[in-house]
Amino acid sequence: MKIVVLDGYTLNPGDISWEGMEAFGEVTVYDRTQPEDIVARIGDAEVVYTNKTPLTRETFDACPNIKFVGVLATGYNIVDIEAAKEKGIPVSNIPTYGTAAVSQYAIALLLELCHHIGEHSDCVKKGDWTNNPDWCFWNYPLVELAGKTMGIIGFGRIGQDTGKIAQALGMKVLAFDAYHNPALETETCRYAELDELLAESDVISLHCPLFPSTEGIINKDTIAKMKTGVMIINDSRGPLIVEEDLRDALNSGKVAGAAVDVVSTEPIQMDNPLLQAKNMIITPHIAWAPKESRQRLMDIAVANLKAYVDGEPQNVVNK
């Protein structure tokens, strides 16, 4: 069986192994694939893995030997799943690999907003502490989180995990989600309607999927309902935020700070409005990327392949 990985570098830049897949056939791994090379590289392969390389209806028409598609991510919008379904090709994604990593990263973004540790460390190395007349200094307001409220929009696995860490820091949690699980509610964690969450939260953290109902959920109207001085965290999906509106809110002081790991177009373009915002932290979509998380992703990708070979595909998104 021929197996092609079209863009394997971000999953495995060399610190984990493809041997699990190699047990099932001849594996060819490309670090990256340009659109004009997709069809040629797939060739007569039966199994195709992709992360961000698009697989369109035209691709499936041109590569009739494809029998299974594995997405090396949770999101699968880069695959025309309807075209695959019409051809009887199951498409499997990786649904749960990054919960711990992404929730940890959301809190890391928040803590950086609260303390600006990296920038203060840089100041020390430049000599600012040595030349300071006092025994300490700080260049930004420092924020204590205990007693404050975190509003979490999207209370699935990652949202719940983020909420647990926030509560461990002494915060209260308000959760907004279409599905309510009463067992998750405690004295320090409860569900709330969106308007209440916006009005009461000191920190708002986004952990919802990108649907038409959530696209642009952070915009000038919802920001107007927030506390002045709120902080906003997003390591979920970039288009959840109307970036021009967040820029304006940061520059006016309505929003005290924001930290994101995702933007509307990735890699980020230099005309992105958030690059002109005050008190804005942007990282290059790396919340998912600790080695432990990537190894889980690889393990699930291999398990998805085994399930396909056994005739019982799992994690199929186009049933």
C-alpha cells in the first residue's frame, strides 16, 4: 500500500518517527507541497495524509486510487469532504490530541499579559536594572488573577481544561456553550449567557470551533458590552475575532491587553490590523506543538490508518 504525507514538517520536523505508518506500507513524506505538485505527488497512492495542503474535488478526480484521507489536525476544512464522500473515501481527523497543550498555552498567554516576563527579562539583559535607582522596576501594570473572573466561550475539552487551571489560580469561571453539563458546575464555575459573560469577565478566553455562528464573535458590539480593562485570549481560531475592532479597542484602552496564537490569515500578513495594536501579543500558531502533543497526534493518525485497514474507519468526518 502506498501512503503519501503531503506536508509532514510541522507535525514532525525530525524529533518523532513515521515508523508507525511505515508498518502499513510504503510511506513517502514531503515536508511541504505546493498546489501545482499535489496531484503528481499523490500519484497512485491509496492513502493520503494532509495537514494544510488542500484536497479538492479536482484532486480526487485526478487521483482515482485514493481510498482513505487522514487529516493531521482537528480542522478539516482543507478537504472537500463531500467530494470524498461521493467517491466513498472516508476522511478521518485527529480530534483530541492537543487538549492539555492548548489549554496550558492559553494560560501562558494570559500570564504573559499579566507580567510581561519576556520583556522584563530583556530589559534586565540590556542593563536597565543595573542602572535603575531603585531595587526593582516594572514597565507595565502587573496583574494578580486571584479573585478575578474568566469568561470561557466554548466549554468543550479545551475550554474545560483551561477553566480548571484558571480556578487553580483562584479565578472564577463563567462558561458559554450551546451544550450544558450540570456536573461541571461548582461554586467557582458555572454556565452563563453570552451577555452576562461579556459584562462580568475580567478575562475572556476563546475555545469554540469556527462556525457561522461564532465567526466574528468578538467584534465592536460585543466588546462594547465588556468591562473596560478586559483582557482577551485566543488560541482557537483567528476568524473568531474581527481584528480591526480589537485593534481599535486596544488602542482606545477599552481592552487592556490581548494575546493570540491565531489570526485570520496564516502566516500573518504585515497589513494585519493587530500588528498596529497596543498591548498585543501574537505568537505563530504554536499552542498545539509541544512534542508530547505532536506524538499523540502521530499515534492517533496511525490508529486511524489501522482502523481503515481493519475495515472500521474511526474519527470519520464525512459519514
